[in-house]
Amino acid sequence: MPMYLISFPSAAMVVADDELPAVSAAAHAVVDEARSAGVWVFGGGIDESVPPVRVDADGVAVAGTYEQTRNLEGGYAVLDLPTVEDAYAWAAKLAAACRCAQEVRVFGDGAGT
């Protein structure tokens, strides 16, 4: 089965501080549902307090990242699903829980093998 990345940037989730506990509970409920359904692979949020590091082939670690991904942040879920329609359905559940639209991308052949 293909794996799908469902994600959103941090700036997309605009929620009042007093709503955060409800949003967190709703998001965890969707994660629990995905786990129970056997489609959950991995998920979480990027820790934006930790700066990115790029590691070259020789193992040298350099602070920073590629210009194209310097704004990589937010929340991510990887689900193992039979169809893109299933990915859209799970994205809709996450969108409702997180109160922001979700982006769906498919991993290429060989993901997870």
C-alpha cells in the first residue's frame, strides 16, 4: 500500500490558547483512531526550538538547511492507506481536529520497504 504524508505548517493552525487543550484532544483522538485502524505509521510535530542540521556524505554536520526547506515546520502524519481517497478522508479528520486544512502527498515506490 502507498504511504501518504498528511501535514500542515504551524502558521496554518490559528487557535486561541484556551482552545489548545480541545484541539490536542481531538488530534490525539484521530491518531488513536488511525492506530486502531492499523494505518498509522508515524506522526508528530517538528520541534521548532531545535535548529536544523545538514549532514554531508562524509558525516560532517553543518548548522542550517537547504534554502527550499528552511521553513519546514508544523505537524506531520504518515499513514499507510490503500487509496488517495482514503488519504483525503483521513486528512479531513485531521483538518477538523487541528482546525486547519491539511496537505496530502504520496511517498514514491519503495517507501516503507
